[in-house]
Amino acid sequence: MTRIITSFLIFFFVHQAIAQSGSASPYSSAGLGERNFNGTQATRHMGGLDVFTDSIHANLNNPASYGFLKVTTYSVGIHYRNTNLASLSENRDADDASLDYLAVSIPAGKFGFGFGIIPYSSVGYKIEAISSNTEGGLDLFNRYEGQGGINQTYFSVGVPLTSFLSIGASAQYNFGNLFYRTGQFVEGIDNGTFLTNQSSVSGFNYQFSAQANIPVQKKYLLQGMFSFQPEASLKSQNDRIFYTQSISNETIVDFQEIDLATQGLDETALEASATTKFGMGFGENKKWFLGIQRNFIKSANFSNDFFSRSNIDYKDAKQWSVGGFFIPNYASFTSFWSRVVYRFGFRSEQMSLIVNNVPLTETGISFGVGLPLGSLSNANVGFEISRRGEKKSGLIQETLVAMRIGLSLNDIWFIKRKYN
């Protein structure tokens, strides 16, 4: 029955969310797009902690955690987000919704493994600027827009070396399209000129991690995590087209495909930056947990020879995450809310982007609940509020409010029958 329900819910959520954009940020025009958090909603509600792991939840960002998994877990997550974009002169709202992950995690006796698909990064923005630089004082409209992103399929394995130590590795295949378009047209003139840049990106990267779950006086648990993702090179196959288009009926009047081979830009390399994570936490079994994590992303050397932005530079990114959870009484038979997991988190990040010579930062708080669904399954529902950028030097300040929903549906495989 669990598998039937799982299949229906996965189909429903994918059908509703897969075609939606995962970003509404102008900053997604940089790098590989707006980089998504690649873990489950349960860890996202704790500020993005990858250090916490147990036997019934998948931890997609920490392959070593599969070594502690005891039940098969089907995981799916979606989000709906409102982004307020504010400059010194304007204030607008944009909405986006998308699938966050679709995963299966399976214990197999002496090891555990998992596979799935995750949107790694997202591009989604549309900006229009008006100036009066034409002869006769007519308004000149400049339009900038982008869409697409990179998806990631993965296969992870975790192997327990002892009862309290596990190591793991993950192989990830990245694929997707990044589309950018710049347009310009004059007030009162139907035809405008447009330049499109499109990249088809593909390639592998890898992740390695170690997880320690150390009992303390039987009642408590000390957890530690180390994760490393080496730098990887992704292949980008590029196209560039210049064309004239009617504004009123969107008919293309004339177009020209640019010969990129003569410039050595038909195929370029994009860097998936090296990432290192350290985490530590302490808690009481099935009662409470508090953890802290530090992430480092070596993104200072990123460059895109095909599509570069003159006002954007890159630096190494750093992030602090603090979070945890509390369960009033997991064994209560009389109170549903006593069995609920209450999660909370805070994160602060020095982003990899420098825009108009201003380094960007982002801070956010999150909170959520894990609702029991019967047996070991649960639904994780929560909210996240964050802010990045600022209202100066021609920048935009973004205030993001997101609702995130995840399902963790569990089953037991590979258990030998003792009785017929």
C-alpha cells in the first residue's frame, strides 16, 4: 500500500512542479545560475544542516549517512516561493515553484545506497530598463531575461566501518540548458533587435563524506560530519543568434547564427566549484538535537568565456548554519502534537558574487514540523525567510519567503522471513 501511495504522490508533485521555474532572481544570471540547496526539506528546515542523520530519513547531501539507514525511504520535495525585488526606486514581487528533489534510499545489509534527481541550479529573471538616449527623445527599451538551469542525477553509497562510523561517496551527472536573451527596441518602432546565448551543459562530479554517530552515556548522541566535493569541469556546447523580431506579433523578421567555432567558443568548460563541509552536533536520542556547520566553496576562479558579465566578479563563498529539532514525546499514544518534530535553523552566507564591486551576502531563518503519517513515514512542512543583496550601487535587495513541503515515505526491504 505504501508503494502505491508513494507512486501516486510522486507523480502528482512532479506533474505540478517540474515545469516551473526555480528562480526569480536577477542574480541567477551569474555563474551556473542560482545554486539550489540539494538536501531534503527536513535538513533545510534546520538551516541546511547535513550533519544530522538517523536510521529512517534520507540525507541527500551526505552519502556517508546511507551507512546508518535501516528502512527504504522514498523522498519528494517541492516549494513555493515569493521574492520581493526592491531597488531605490522600485519594488516588485515575483513567484516561483518547483520540484526540489525526487529520491529513493535503500539499506542493503552491509551498506546502503540511494539515487534520484535534484535541480542543481536555476536561472529565471526578466528585467526591463528604459532610457531616453535616442534622437528625438524617444524612449529606448533594454530587456534582459534568462531561464533554464542544471539538473543533477546521482547515485550514492554509504558503508558503515563500525557501529558509529560510516563513509560514503556519490557520483553525480549534471545536465541542462542555460538560456540568456538581451533585447533592445525603440518606442513607436515595431521591430526590435535581440541577441540570444544558449549553453547545453553536461558532465560528472563527485562527493565523498564521513559521518560519526557516537553514543554518550547511552542517552545522548554526538554527531560529526566531513564532506568534500572536488572541483569538476562541465562541458558547455554553445549557440549564439542575433535576430530582428516584431514586438507586436513576435514574428522573427531576420536572424543570423554567429559562427562561434572561429572564436573558439562553440565548446567551452564551466567549473563546478570544490566544496568542503564540516559539521558537529549533540542531542538526546529521539528528544532533541542542536548542530552547527561550516561550508566553504572555492568559487573565486569561476569564469564563463562564452557568456560573461562585465559588472560581476567571483570570490570564495563561506556559510555558517545552526539548527536543530525538539520532540516533546515521540512515544505518546494520546497526543499527536507530542510526536511532532519541531525544527528550526539559521544560516548566514558570504556569497560567491561580487556585483558592481559590492560582495553579496545572504541570511535566513527557517522553521518547520515533521508530521507523523503512520508507521515511520512523515510529512515535513516549513517556511524559510531570507534576504540577500542591498539597495545601493545599482543593486537589488531580495526578500524571499518560501513554503517547503517534503514527504518521507518508508518501507522495509531485504528482510528475510522467519515464518511462513
